[in-house]
Amino acid sequence: AARFGSVIPTLGTKYENISSELGSKIQPIVHEYIAAMDKLKIKDGLRLAMKVSSAGNLFFQDMQPWVLLKTDLEQCGMIITCCVGLIKLL
């Protein structure tokens, strides 16, 4: 948090492809979740929410922001911003 002045970084365009790829993976799951909840299928909705959580966890592990913090602060910030967005979504 100190490296970013205790502020969530804004998304730049340099690494837009990474955030777009994550969005492409998450968006269909969110649509399924909304459809399930509209039909009051709570169990399906929870399963889909966990699927979003798993995708976010995999993204975090694959992108390794703890390594990028030392080598590419801008990309690290983008990853942190994406993860915060997923947390907000959940």
C-alpha cells in the first residue's frame, strides 16, 4: 500500500490486454450468476460466485504481484487494481 501512496492505482493502457483477458474470463460467469439468481437458484449462484473467486485467485497467483512489486511497479499496480475490482464484484 505504501508504494502506491495508500491509493488503489488507476488502470493504464500499457497492460490493458491483461485486464481485458481477465474480464473476458469473468464476464460470462457473471452473466450466468445473474441468470441463476434471477431464477432464485441460490446453489447455482453460490457455485458461480466461487468460480469467479477461483478465477481471481488463479489470476493473482499467475501474475505474482509480489514479484512485480520489485521489477515493474506499473504492472503490479494494474494487477492489484484488477484484484480489488474482483473483490468488489464478489
